[in-house]
Amino acid sequence: MKKNANLACEFIGIKSINPFWLASAPPTDKAYNVIRAFEAGWGGVVWKTLGEDPAPINVSSRYGVHYGQNRQVLGFNNIELITDRSLQINLDEITQVKKDWPDRVIIVSLMVPCEEEAWKNILPGVEATGADGIELNFGCPHGMPERGMGAAVGQVPEYIEMVTRWCKQYCSLPVIVKLTPNITDVRKPAEAAWRGGADAVSLINTINSITSVNLETMSPEPSVDGKGTHGGYCGSSVKPIALSMVSEIARHPETSTLPISGIGGISNWRDAAEFISLGASNVQVCTAAMLYGFKIIDDLCDGLSDWMEKKGYNNISDFSRMAIPNTTDWKHLNMNYKRIAYINQDACIGCGRCFAACEDTSHQSILKTGDADNRKYTIIEEECVGCNLCEITCPEPNAIVMKDIDTGLPHLSWLHHPANPYREEP
Amino acid sequence: MSIAHDIQSNRLLDTEIDNNFSDMTPPLTDKQVLVASERCLFCYDAPCIDACPTDIDIPLFIRKINTGNVHGAAKEILSANILGGSCARVCPTETLCEQACVRNTCEEAPVEIGRLQRYAVDRLDRSLPYPFTRESDTGKHIAIIGAGPAGLACAHQLARNGHQVTIYEAAAKSGGLNEYGIALYKLVDDYTQKEIEFVLEIGGIEIKYGQALGRDISLKQLRDQHDAVFIGIGMSNVNALNIPGEELAGVEDAVAYIRDLRQESSLANLPVGRRVIVIGAGMTAIDIAVQSKKLGAEQVTIVYRRAQSAMGASLHEQELALKNGVNFVCNAQPTQILGDDSGITTMEFNRTELDESGKLIATDEIISLECDVVFKAIGQKFSSSPLGSDDKPTLDHRGRISVNENYQTSLSDVFAGGDCINGNDLVVEAVDHGNKAALAIHHQL
Ligand SMILES: Cc1cc2nc3c(=O)[nH]c(=O)nc-3n(C[C@H](O)[C@H](O)[C@H](O)COP(=O)(O)OP(=O)(O)OC[C@H]3O[C@@H](n4cnc5c(N)ncnc54)[C@H](O)[C@@H]3O)c2cc1C
Ligand SMILES: Cc1cc2nc3c(=O)[nH]c(=O)nc-3n(C[C@H](O)[C@H](O)[C@H](O)COP(=O)(O)O)c2cc1C
Ligand code: SF4
Ligand code: SF4
Ligand code: SF4
């Protein structure tokens, strides 16, 4: 295992050798996995969510997948419940692993019914394990909400505030509130957590989803004896949703000082750097580890550490939230900014994807010339609105470049735009 | 009518020769790297790692390339194999890592590990600090004999561990066969010397040139003056055909010819036969045959005494020879070379076959091939004479230096690796021996 000194960091007073924790999920289900993760170099884990005994029972056939071309997994969903092992076994294992790995973080994820007694009962045992903190799972979108837990709590800000307050009251450990993305405005539950006294929030949990329908059996996947149910979607395709939600909490005045543990589709060091630049202080990973194993921690640490060194960032906080000032509302964007596409003929392979995209669905800004042996596509600069679609659809990374055009015009936002009937005078 | 003894320089124009000797496997483009790296499955307990003698963590370095951490990928490679750049170019990957890749199973096309490795090492970011640091000085001083791949790898690893190293090298340049032996089109642009500069940047390694063991220095002296000795002198003898005519002008040692070729600044100056026969079946035979073709020889024939399927050269290398217009004559055993004082005209062979017991036997049939030059490429041999006569390491059944699993010889302070010990005679293996011997020396001191 390699040590990258610049990755050591602190999250709500908890020291970690690096900002990479495994999210509460099967990778952190038991001592065996967690020890393997620590051996591989993970900084911490959020232990698979514990609940009251008797532990729930899982079904067989638990995950459904959304593939891209070539079978790469864009995302998958799951219909698993919280831990299916008894509370005491988990608590004993946590105690032992924490004792054996004092420099690694263990956060205990919890989900019990929305009653004060239930929380009051479970917390002392958790605290006694020596764990570094607790995470409240208000996010599980399948199965548990039907029993009044998980997302059923996470979707009601008042409940979040109430349960958070109980936890702060009955336990001295730092409290992280894990948020569900299955709501309209993620700032509301974050505010509630803040009011309840949470030390931090973590997000996102999985997203309501059906990954596919088996057209032979007409059953949604994953299919359990011919029937399916919606599950929680995760993996790299949820990253954009998670990034946005993290940024909203970080930008929101009411919650802007609330520490965030970023989760959702983090697969490599770049994803992690992006979450941190948009408001997260550390990150949690689940799907990438489930698809490739714990060894990806090497790339996560090494990649992030080298990038930081190159950029001159000495520690995580040096670039944390650096993209926040550049994240704003639409109304503040510069309407006089102009960019247009440019096709680099040396790199173009003549597939015509850009043309189809622009001609059929955008602004008819690409000109097709040449003959069957030499198809040539060029940009009609006057027509191009700089939407980026051709660049996005182009299979060659360097064939289409978007270029900034100097219009010579000053910054002008919609707020002050003459076409805006409600414009504000500058 | 054939002109006898047709050996000339300038068979091709300089420009043609430059073109012929350009990079055989050009670097992958960024886009090719994207596609190639995407194909790696990040296998668990990856078979490709087992198949790499230096155990480079292949899935990890490919993942690092794929996530845009190319510098990290280069570090990953170099930390296991400091000559990862030349290995990426010269390893017969089709018999090593790529042969083991699981992508062969259903797609019959491995991940292009060698070319990805080259891409990464070539992009090590030199604006960042040197990727290796030296541990604090141990006060120990180790002598290494031979600055070939084995010696260089050993030196680098020892230097990392904080030891002082002096390399005694007989030649005027370091690199061993990387400098003097490997086919030119595999290592273009003086890559070997650039790579060695990078190796030496670690510090703590001094190279003394023109210092041959057995001539300028003795093993005893080195043992007296140093805490340990590593021998990496390769093989300096070549096998003989032992047939009449072998001593005639025009019969050449392939390795010696390649050595001249590798140091020649204007390749067109090299004397090249019109009709060339190469005796042998390994990498050296292929190399001399292909390079002769590239220098303008009209007819190049590799003659091998067994069936083509028994050749030591991989299928990939045989295809390379075929692609370059080299002919193969198999099941032919040399009997004599005909010629006079001014050169050679013909080489004769007996047709061979296998008897019932599978033993190779010569038949009466005679094959006669016209030739101006015959290259002997039937293997190199270790010469033990530099080891001297007093206390010296014992040799094994093949006459090479005998070592235990720690690359330690019968003398406890003397270690050895690379071609001078028994093995597969590859650069990557020499590096592996050098690495492991260094660790053993480090632990012993
Ligand atoms: C023609 C040819 C082509 C090859 N092609 C390939 C290839 O494509 N891929 C591949 O993997 N391998 C190839 N090989 C094999 C590869 O080159 C060797 O396995 C590798 O170089 C061995 O490294 P080494 O350090 O043991 O020995 P060498 O590379 O032979 O280095 C030995 C060093 O010791 C020095 N030395 C010798 N005697 C003394 C002495 N008495 N005192 C001091 N110094 C001394 C030499 O000058 C030299 O610098 C090829 C070999 C040949 C001959
Ligand atoms: C199979 C599976 C089980 C999960 N179980 C839990 C859980 O018990 N508690 C919890 O808080 N989150 C759970 N999650 C959600 C993850 O912790 C994480 O928030 C989510 O998967 C998004 O991150 P990712 O894209 O890196 O996977 C689970 C996810 C998966 C895939
Ligand atoms: S990964 Fe495969 S083998 Fe392992 S439990 Fe799941 S279905 Fe069974
Ligand atoms: S999509 Fe890209 S590669 Fe294809 S024609 Fe357009 S510019 Fe060329
Ligand atoms: S065997 Fe092939 S696919 Fe698997 S890790 Fe190695 S290179 Fe990648």
C-alpha cells in the first residue's frame, strides 16, 4: 500500500489517511470485507446499515443493470435491504476491527423506526464500539420505506430534524445525515439536518429506478420469481445528479457551512476531485468497488495525489469548494459570451455524426461538401450557436473543438438584458 | 549467372534505409490508447501479471492510463521494472503478458499491453520530481560487473535502498545488448542511452567504462573492495557450426554484425551480401535476417535443422520475417560451406527427418544454396574465463553461473543474473534477476 501524504484530511473532526471511504453497502457488510478494504488502503468505511433485530431477510436476485455498448456498466440498481445480520454480530465486529485498525475510520450507518425509543436504545451500543461517528440512513428507496424507514423519513424534513436531534441527544458521536435524492429540492432535507444539529450530510443514496424489462417474461429486472420492483440506482450514471445536489447544498446560504461527504457514481480520482471542488470534504464509493474490487483505491489515491501535486495543492482543503464561486444561477450567466464549433480536418474521420446531429436536431450549422470518396464537414460559423452537440456526438476526441469567440461585448446577464421585461438596472 | 562473393555497401539509398529502420511498432495515438485501455478488464489476480517476469501490475497501470493518470501509470510500471520503457519495445509480448491476457479467449486479441506500457512510460511527467527516492546512505558499497539490463536494474534497486554502487563495464557504452544487440527498429532514436540517463538520475551509481573483469580487474579485487558483487556480464561467446568452410571470409557471427550495425551512424556503409543465409531459429536469426533485408540484401534465407514449428522464434517474429521477404528452409542441417580465399559461393545441407523415436536424423538428400554471406545465429555461450581461476562461482550444467533462488552464487557475497545464468535470455528477465538479486543483497547486508 502506498502512502500519499497530501491526502490525509479531517472530516468533522475525524482524521482520515485519505478522503476515500467506502459507502454503506455490501462492500462494508462485515469484518471480512472491511479488513480487505483497509488492507487495500481505503481510508474509512461507513458500515452497512444496522437496524433493530430481527434483521431483515433479503430476496435472491437483487441487482439489475443498465449497460452501455460493449457491456460496460453505466449503472445498476439493487433491491437489497439493510444488513441481514444481527445487530450484536455487527457491533462486535465493528469493535474488533476498529481496535485493530485505529488509523482507519469506521462510521456506523443506522436505520431504525422513526420512534424516539428505538434510537435511544440502539445508540449506546453503537457508541461503545469505538466507532468514529454515525450516519443516519434516510435514503434507502426500496423495501425499507414500505416499513416507514429510509427514504420514507428522508422525504419528510420534519422527521429528519427530529431524528437527528434524538441522535445528538442520546449519543456523543458526530452525526452524518445521509440524504435521499428521491425528492424535489435537496436543500430542504439538508436544512432540516442542519436544524437538527447534524455535523454533516452525505449524499446521494440510490435513485428510484427500473433498469430494464425482460421482454420475454414481461418482468422488470431484477426479477424475483417473475416479478420485479423498483430499486435503487447507482454507479457512474448517477454522478451528474449527485454532483448537482452536492453543489446545491454547498451554495445554499442556510447550509453553506454544513460539511458534505460526497457520494454517487464516483469511479476514479477525477470524479472525486470534482465532488470536492463542488462542496464535498471527502467522498464515499460503492459501485466502482463493487464492479472492480477494492484495488481501485490505488488509482483513486495516486491519481488524486499526483494531480494535486501538479496543481500545487498541498491538501484536500486547498481545492475544496473551489468550483463553488463558478457555480451560479442561469440568470447570472454572460449572454454576450460566444463560442462556436471548429472541425479539425486532420482528426475528422468523416463519419457525419456531427452533421446528422446538427442538421436534424440543432441549428443546421454544418456544411457537407466533397464526394463519396472524400466527405468533408465544416462549420458554418454564422449559424453555429455553440451548443456543443456536435462535439458531444463526435467519436474522435480531438476532431471538434469549441472555440471562444471574442465578441468585444461586456458581460451581460439576463438580469440586465434589454429583452428581459423584468430586468434590473445595473 | 550468379556473381560470386557479392558483398557491397550502399545497396539502398540512405532515405530508403532510414525508412526501413524506422520504429517497427509506432507509438499508439491518444485515441488508440483510449480504445485499447478500455478493453482491459482490471482482472482479479490478473494472469498477465503472472506472465510478466517483473510482475508489473498491468491492470493497475492500464486503469491509471484510462483515468487520465498517465504519470501514475508510468510510475507503476517503473517501480516494478526500471527498464519498462525498453521492455515495452523489445519484449516478445506475444509469448509473455499478452499471451496470458484473458481477452484472447473469446476475441482472439489481447489487450495491447506492450504498446500501452510504452505510451505511459514515454509520458512520465518530468516536470514532477524524479519518481524514486534513495533511502539514507547505508555506507555499503556494491560492485556490479556489466552495465546491461541485469546490472542496471540491480544498480537502481540497490541505489534506492541507499547503497553505493560502482558498475564495471568492459565496453565504452552502457546498456549491454540493449545498446549493442537488439534490432535497431525496435529501439530507435538512441532510446537505450536516454533510458540509462533516467536510471542513473537516482544517484549513487558510478559507471567505470573500459573495465573488463578478467582483464582489468579480478573478482578477488572486487570482492576485497566491496561489500557484495553482482555479475551481469551476459554471454560473450557464440556457438560454432563445426563444419568445413566455417573459417572462410563471408561467414559471420550474427551478434557481432548486429553490434557493428547498432553503432554505425550511416547504415548504407555496411557491407551487405546479395544472397544471405542465416543459420538459426531464434530471435537473433530473425533479427539478422530482417535487418539484412532492410539493408538491401536481395535474398535472405533462414535455414533451420528442425521443422518450422520447433523454431525458438515466436510465430509473431516468424511472420515479421516473412513480411520482410525472408525465406525459410527447414529440416536442413549444415554440412559444409564452399568457397575460396576471396569468399564463399555455396552452402550445403543434409535434409533431416525425425526417426520413429522422434530423434532428428540426417538423410542422404543434399540441399545446396548459393550464398555470399552466411550468418551464424545458433546461440550464444557464456564464457567463464573472466571469472579467473582462484575462488570463483561454480557453473551449472549449461556452463553458466549457478545461482540459488536469491541469485546468490556459490560465493556468499557474489550474486549473478541475466544471460550469464540459466534462463530464457530476455531483457525483461535480466531486469527481474537484477531486481531480485538487489533485494537479496540488501537483506544480506
Ligand atoms: C541479437 C539479439 C537480439 C535480441 N533481441 C531481444 C529482444 O528483442 N527482446 C528481448 O527481450 N531480448 C532480446 N535479446 C536478449 C537480450 O538482449 C538479453 O537477454 C539481455 O540483454 C541480457 O541482459 P544482461 O544484462 O544479462 O546481458 P547483456 O545485455 O549481454 O549485458 C552484459 C554487459 O556486461 C558487459 N560485459 C561483458 N563481459 C564483461 C566483462 N568481462 N567485464 C565487464 N563487463 C562485461 C557487456 O559489455 C554488457 O554491457 C536479444 C539478444 C540478441 C543477441
Ligand atoms: C447493493 C447496494 C446496497 C446498498 N445498501 C445501502 C445501505 O444499506 N445503506 C446506505 O446508506 N446506502 C446503501 N447503498 C447506497 C450506497 O451507499 C451509495 O449511496 C450509492 O450506491 C451511490 O454511490 P455509488 O454510485 O458509488 O454506488 C447501497 C447501494 C447498493 C448498490
Ligand atoms: S457474485 Fe455471483 S457467485 Fe457471488 S454471490 Fe453473487 S451470484 Fe453468487
Ligand atoms: S462527428 Fe467528428 S469525426 Fe464525424 S464527421 Fe463530424 S467532426 Fe468528423
Ligand atoms: S489479462 Fe488482459 S484484460 Fe485482464 S488485466 Fe491483464 S491485460 Fe487486462
